[in-house]
Amino acid sequence: MAVRSARRVLVAVALAAMTTPLATGVTEAGAASSAATTIHPGGEVNFGNVSCEIGAVMRQGQTIYLAVPASCGGIDAGKQQPDGCYGPISPTGVPVFIEGAKHRGELVYDSFTEMQLHSVTAHNRCYFNDLALVRVNRHDRHLVTATIPGTGAPRRVLTTLPKSGTALRIGSNTGTAAATLHGGWVLTASTMAMLKTADVGAPVTVGNDLVGMLLVLPKGPIPSAPLFQQPAQIYNLSRAIQQLHKIPRFRHVALVRAGWRG
């Protein structure tokens, strides 16, 4: 399979908040993870020979999905990727390693693939619509929890990116929101954390609200001096979810939220 660039690390593609509790076997979103629930946001997935983190747990009917960056299916993880409407893509149907699962997952949606199939040319969508869904094997559903370690499960996905100066949690690290760019598609953020390529996809939250996934890693020669760094980037996940919902078979995919019981 063509390996692709898992690009952008501080994320911010805010996922559209969703409803309708359905029996799926997913652990209560607000509950702490137990030894029996080993698939969770922040856990590892690997496809295209690149390891990234799970950004969120989603569902539709009895089907459980893991939200990850589409750019995880490639090389040069955490770097700014060229136009997703023309770059290498990961074909759906590819088996995906999921940390904590007993069976392989399956890549069932890739925003880059969809945009290329439909000849999308809009600049912001091509560069910043970065979402893939990995379907969890039905025999592993009972192993899934929506709880983000150290944070809890998200209540909703923010549809507006946080203001500059807002405190962020980036996986197990902290950061601060900076500028919003490209018509609201991108949030930049500063952090003192030493982030690595495997952190791409990490859930980014404000309190218990999900902002998105870490997508572009910060870079600069002096990690201890953020003023000399290019900030990390977070893409607007809620907008990526809006694009997902235009596809009939994914129209009702919803975030598994805090307080929901499977």
C-alpha cells in the first residue's frame, strides 16, 4: 500500500456533537477505563506503516468507529502535507492494527480518498479536511471506551475553535491555543511538550469538550523556547464531520459522549 504522510499534529478538527444512545457494548463514556476496556482515545493505531493515536470513538447503530487523521496512512508523520486532493491515498478496506484489540480493524472512510473520487478542488478542504474512520471488529466492541485517559469522555465536539490563550489538553500534555487560520479550518497552538510523530491524532480538549486531533507537530531548533517554534496545528474536526455526513452511509455517525451508556 502506498505509504502516506500523517501530517498535522496539534489538532483541531472539531467533531460534530451527536446523539441517540444505541446499544453497542461501548463502556459508559464518562467512566474510567478498566482492564476490560483497552481501546480508547490516545491508544495506538497503525496503517500505512505509520503509528498514530486514536482521536475519538464514534458510532452508528451497532457499529463502532475510531476517528483518526486520514494523514496517518502515510510517511513523514506530523509534517505539513501537500494537497490531500492530489496526494497519495489509503484505499478503504485496508486492515488496521488497533492497540488493545484482539482483531484487526478496517479502514472504511478516508477524507482524502473521498475528495479525490469527487474531484474536490477547494483549497481549504483539500489541505485541512483530514479524517479517517477505522471500524472496530464486532467481537472487540466490549473492549472500547470513549474515555480519554486523564480527562474523561468528551461531552461534545466544539463547532467553533477556541480563542487565543485558551488552555488546551493535548493527549497527556498541555498547550495554549493561538491563532485561527484559513477561514476557521486551522487552530495553531503552542506547547512545551516534546511531541513525536506517534502523537499525531492525539485528542485535543478544552475541559471536557473535544476540539479535535493533533495533526501538525511544532518544529523549531529550541524546544524550550516556544517563540522560536513553528506552532502545532489542529484542524477543524467539526467541519470534517460535516463532510463525512454528506456521504449517505455515514450520515448518522455520532460521537460517543460522556454520560452515554451502551
